[in-house]
Amino acid sequence: MSRGSSPYLKISPVFRTALQGRALWETAEQLGQIGAWEWNTRAERLVWSDNTFRLFGYEPGEVEPTPERAFERIHPADLERVRNEHGSVQDGKAPSPLEYRVVRPDGAVRRLHATPVVEEREPRHRRIVGFVRDITEQHCAEHAVAAQRAVSSALATWDSFRPGAERLLRELAEALGLEAGAMWVPDGHVLTARVFWSVATAEAQTLERVLSGLRVPMVVGLPGRAWHSKHPVAPAGPGPGESFLERRANGTGGMYAALALPAVHDDEVLAVVVLYSSEPFTLGERLMDALTDAGLQLGAFLGRRRGILRPQTLTSRELEVLRLAAEGLARHEIQARLLLSRSTVKTHFEHIYAKLGVSSRVAAVATALREGLIE
């Protein structure tokens, strides 16, 4: 080394610029949750950028990227569709954008969108270059908006407990792409699935049979976790939970609790909506916030109708009599409207007083309105 020369390696400005550009690109990939890839279809050779490894749950350079290695991470429900697209492209079909889920080693489910941007055809091979982007948060944001709309819509059209609760379960499940739902309400020191809704599948029907009549302690399963936390909860990882309730439901119906939403009013849980699915469900931060708000909205609604959450003691005819009494109709007018005899209407009022623990028509109407038994 000549006198006065630097003991450090001198990097040319061009090489330094290249290194800086690479570092900038890698930073941009991570911030944007994107990765680049190149596929030689004939040689079945893949090249991944560092962040593409990360999107699939690997450390950069941890494995040799191949289509089969990528398939190992694809969610089972999406694998056949991805394999079919892969085979079609190998046979000469033009590549198309593709959305699918991957399951990482820690159990996290992420939703990716792959977009081919360059296709070069050469005599012996095809070279396809593209990007893959993690759209999980975007998907959760869309779910968040849909969930809030579903709850608002269901409560705006609520008429009576069972049809109103079924509509709520249906609209919320459909908004989130889930297959079944149950409203769990307290009965003493246990929870019971009072109302159930599902798509028309054998698995869902089996789940309904499993849940029907169950009386579960308030510390068991996803409903119990939501009851005590007062926040929406989902299983820690994909697949059925570890509790008796989830094991039993999964073992007989092929479905499991994917999400539990407590209805909270004045820091008290009044009911828990549990949605079920045969596939893992991702509860992102934005969706968690939206469902927390929806739970407060549902709690405020049910807080004005606490009576409907208890096991129903009044018959449908007794409720009809009460509604007409609340409208100000006299006893003989109720008889005419319902085509009942005087003695029958009198008997209905006597049963109503006994069941509500009151002694007058005015008190019965006031109690029913206060507890939301009638509107």
C-alpha cells in the first residue's frame, strides 16, 4: 500500500449509488408490503426479492424459492385454484392477477395479491416478472365498513327479538364472509345460544344442533372470553380453539367460532354475538375497532330492551294484548280487534300481571315498554 493511501476500500460513486438504490428499494418494499418476483416457466425457477420471502413467512434466502415451496404456504382452501392457474400459465395461458391467502409458520393468515407486469417469450422459455402485495389490512378495512353498515341496517329494521336477531346475525356474517352466527345471552350464571342463523349447509345444520340447548359457563370458549374482556375476540390462530365448546363444534360440524362480539352497555355485557366459519378468519386492528364500535351500538340498543334477552315468558297473544293496551285501546276494543271474548281478554291480562309482577294495566304497559318487550 503506498504512503498516504486510505486503508479502507474506496467505493466508486456509481457503485455507491447502486447500493443506495437497492437499500431504498428494499425499504420501500417493506413499507409498502410488496415484493418482486421472476418466474422462468420452463425451468420452473423462481427469483424472489427479500421482502417476497418475508410475505411468505420466510427469512430472506432461508429457502430456495420454487413454485412448490410457495404452494406449501398457500391456504388449503385456495391451493387448488392457485395450482390450476400455475398449470394454465405453464401450458401457455397469459398470466392473470391472482388473490390468495398464505398461512405463515406462526399461524397468521395473510391475504396476498400477485400481479404479473412483464412477460417475455423466448425460444426456449417464458420469463414473467411481477409483484406480490399484502392486502390483508385493506381487506380488513373493507370488512370494517361492511360490518358497521350491517349492524346499523339490522338495528334500523329490528321489529321483535327473534327475527331481529336473525337478521343481525345474517347481515353481519354475510358482510364478513362467514357462514353462521349465534346470539349468546345470559341465563343465570351460564350463556345459552338463544338465536341461530346459518347458510344452508350440512356443516352449519350440524353446528346448530350442537349449540341448541347448550348451557355454557361464562368462562368457556370464545363467548366466555368476549364476555369477560368486553372486546371482540378471535381465536389465537387458525383452526378450532382449545375449549370444550370449540372442540365439540369443530368435531361434529366442521365449523368453529371465528369471532365473538360482545354487546356492551354502561360497561356491562348484555349478549355476545358469535360468528362461525369452516375457515380461519383474520381480525385486523381496523376491523377490531369497527367491531368494538358496533358492539357498543348493539349494547345501547339492547340496553333499552333488556326484557327481550331473558327467556320469554309472555306468549305471542299476550304481547299482542299488551301492544294494543299501549296504544290506548280499551278492553272491549281489544276484544273486537283480536276477535276474542271478554273473559279471554281478562284472562290474558291476569296472566300478564302475574308474569310481570305488577297489579295494573298501566304498570304492565310501563314495564313492557321499559324492558323493550313491546315498542
